Amino acid sequence: MAIKRQAPAQESNNNDVLPAGEYEGRLAYVADLGLLKREFAGEVKPPAQQIALGIEILGKTRTFEEVESPLILWNNGFNIFSTLNNLGTELKLYKVFAPNAKEGEVADWDAVLGLPCNVTVVHNATGEYANIDNLQPIPTKYQQDVEPMATSDACTGDIGDENNPAQKALYGLPRWKIENLGVNGVSSSDDADYT
């Protein structure tokens, strides 16, 4: 006789996790994460500034402290440098919204706020959180058919301005990222509370 395999019943949490799959979204926020320490395998590099993209998942909402608002998912953040280059992530992500962008240019994130994209959503290992796996452009000729954005305060942020809507919306970033935010290479836990 075979062993009947059992698993404990899944505890349900009160979060409604967005199912994995593809969604239409619009770029709602670009948040400044400041200068982050860069250490890997004992090698220390100069700090690099990072930004994160907040994408509104169109037609989806989230209720937080009894207030319903558009559902914003954040990517993990990425290093930015003085200009776009093929070695970094910024050029690839900026091209989702500005397909003609070229290496050597400076990304104008303000100019692409509100533009649509295709968002691939995955879950973390425990299935408790929905994360952005990939962003893809929507061809220009189809963009007029994409639902409008519900976020009314779309903007780019500045890490020094805690009242900026993009910086306020950072609650959607993974907790480990918030805890490792830094200003001028100093860990946020040593400097200020950004949560």
C-alpha cells in the first residue's frame, strides 16, 4: 500500500495576491532609492544610485488601511549612471516606454510617465507576494486602446523628499530593499527611516 502524503492546511492571509500572468500597466512612479552600497564576494565598489519603477496594474485596486487605491507593483530597482548604456538595466527598461532611446542619452523619466506597458507578474516562493518579472513595450499603434491610468499623482521622486507621491508609494517595495536603502552610501538603518 502506498503512503498517503499529507501537507498542513494552507493558512490564508488577508492579502488578495494578484494572480501570476500578464497584465496591462502604466508607468505611475519613478522613485529614487538613493546611493546604495555595492559589495559582492568581498569586492567593494563605489556606491551607485538606484531607481525603481512603480507600475499601475490597470483595472486592479488594493485596499490599505481601509482606503482603496490603484494597485501599484514595483520592480526591484536598478542602478542608474550619468547616461544610458548597454551594460546597465536602465536602457533596457527605458526602451519599454521610449523605444528609440539610444546609448549615451539621458533618460527623461518624466516624459514617459503614464505610458503603457505589458507586465508579467510572478509570485515569490511562498505565493504570498506578486512581483514584476518582466516589462515589455506595447506597440504604439495599440497604445490608444489601453485603459487610462487611475493614478492621479504620477511623478518621479527624490529620496530627499519624503512627501513626494513616488517616495510615499514605496511601501510596495520588497522589505529587504527598503532596509538596504542608503543615502551617500550610508545604510538607511543608520541614517533615517524610509518606511
